[in-house]
Amino acid sequence: MHWPTSFIPRKRWPGLRSALLVLAALLVLAGCGSASPAANALDSAQYAWSGAIRWGDFGGARNLVDPAVREANPLTQLQMDRYEQVQVSSYRDVGGAVDTAAGRAVRNIEIGVINRHTMAERTVRYLEQWRWDEDAKAWWLVSDLPDLWAGQ
């Protein structure tokens, strides 16, 4: 069936399509700007942390641990060598909670770990605990590196 051209609304509202596109773009941009700086910083810190753990960069990951925790619990060379004996095969976020107003966040994590010597794989559960440092404008992990040998 062929519709007469008088039913096509383009001629009635020539700028409607453009106005709707501009309105949609403004709504999307307004949604992007609504996240607080602390929330954006948490996403960045957790992304950096999980990437470092996934790639086995435990020294780099340790830089995201709260400086007070690092000072209270320095790692020995033997402890760092143990981290080199494992390969991380998976890193999965299985839930968590964020309270940016209180400056606290937690994430439950499942880490797949392969022993490089025995090639045995197992799963380790780990609870990440984060705190917001208002002075540094940064999130710090207060739960330190995961214990990949829990129960062994």
C-alpha cells in the first residue's frame, strides 16, 4: 500500500527529529555526570586492582593497599616469591556493597588459582574492603593482598 505524502510528519515538524536527538544526547550526558568523584575513583581503583591481580602483578596491586596496612604488614621476599608460584586463571566479582557517603565499599571475589608447579587449580574466596581517603582523593584497599593459600 502506498501512503499519500500528506501523512508523512516530516513536513509538519521539520526540526523535531533534530530536537529529539539533542534532547536524548543531553539526557545521556546528564546521567554520566551524576556519579560522584568518589564513585568514579572507586571504579578506577577496583579496575586497576583486579587487573593487577589477574595479570599476577602482586607488587603493583600492593601499591593500592592502604599505606597504613602496608606499613603494619610488610611483605617479606619469601611471601612475594610465593605469589610468583601461582597463576590467576579467573577473577570474578560475586557481589558487594558501596556506601560512598561513609567512604566504604566491599566486594566478594572468587579467584581461580593455578599452582605453577603442580598445575592444580582451585578457587579462593576473598573479601575486598575499601576505604575512601578524602585527603588523597583515593580509595585504598584495607584488606591487603588475598591469601591464595587459605586452608592449605
